[in-house]
Amino acid sequence: MFHREGQTIILTTFFIVCAVVLISQFYLDIPWLRMGLQIASLFILVMVLQFFRNPKRVVKLDFDELLSPVDGKVVVIEEVEETEYFNDKRMQVSIFMSPINVHVTRYPASGAIKYSKYHPGKYLVAWHPKSSTDNERTTVVINTPKFGEILYRQVAGALARRIVNYAEEGESVQQGEDAGFIKFGSRVDLFLPLDCAIAVKLDQKVIGAKTCIAATRQKKMDGEG
């Protein structure tokens, strides 16, 4: 299954690769060069296909948990001042996605979209400290039943040139649903209430719509009991 945002690129790449393979087969007389060109073309097609894959995931809805919005690795867990929407202290959890990760963004929780805004910007490497505020990005706030308002931010990386965001203010969304896509290397920042229980560690690999990023304090106490 491939994401709809990749349809044009996949089809274009497929036809170009077919043309390269056929032309080289009939018009290139140097065997090693012909074979190398064909293998390289097929490799590019495979890379494009794997980048735009969109695995279907069954989500067990839980208002007491915030699920990872993307696949990747946790690179930041710290208390910060969030200045775009909340203007107060929040717990930031950032997830870096390499080009080989699934790049679908999924809603981390069910609720109502209170804020959704696109910001043009730079294309610093996704792990740069200023990428969250200087890079091309989108900011989305969801009002959830148990956590109140939470914010997630799609941040473009050095290779990314387009962020797709489906969140529209006023609509209701469901945990795990498709929320957008970031093309070619990126990160997602979550800004959460200080009183939630963070459930991940630095450098931990997470899976979108599967890994719990944070839970309510009550759920944590119930689990420990």
C-alpha cells in the first residue's frame, strides 16, 4: 500500500525507469554499462516505492495514551517554552525520521482540531536545534479528552521540500488516522502538558500509531499498581 501523496512521483519514476531499461537494452552495446544503468534505475524505483509506503495499522483507541505520530527515533525529551500557541512551558518530545522510515504522519490522539498553520522556512538538517522554529513546518493543536490541548509540529529536513497537512480547524479526528506526510527526511515535535507521564526514552525507536509516547498520570499509577 502506497500513500496518495506519492502517486505522481511513483508513476513518473516507473515510466522513466522503464524507458531507461528498454533504451539501454536495445541501444547500449557495452554490457557492463548497460547492466549498471539498469540496476541503478531499478534501485531508484525501489527506493521511491519504499519511501512512500503506507502500512495499514489497527489502532486500539485509548484516551489515556498519546501514540507516536510517526516512525523514527526519539531525539529530544525536555521541558521547553512553547512560544507559538501556548506561550508557557511544555514537555517536548521530538522524533527524527530518516529517509528509510515510513513518513506518514498520524494523529497521536482523538479530539478536535483547534489550530492548524503552515510556516514557510529554511531546510536545516532535521536534528538542528533551530529546525523546529526556523524550518518549513506546520503546527497542529488537538483538544483531547484527557490531556487537554496538545501540539504537534511537522518539521521539514534538509531534503524535504513539501509538508502535507490534512488537519483543518474545527474538525474532529481519531487517533491513528492519516494526518499528513513529509517528503524525504524530517522530524515531528510533540509539545505535551508537564503533568503527563512520558513513556519513551532518548534514542528509542518508535512506531507511528503503535508506540505510546505519553500517558495520563492516573493510567501510569494504575499500571504500577
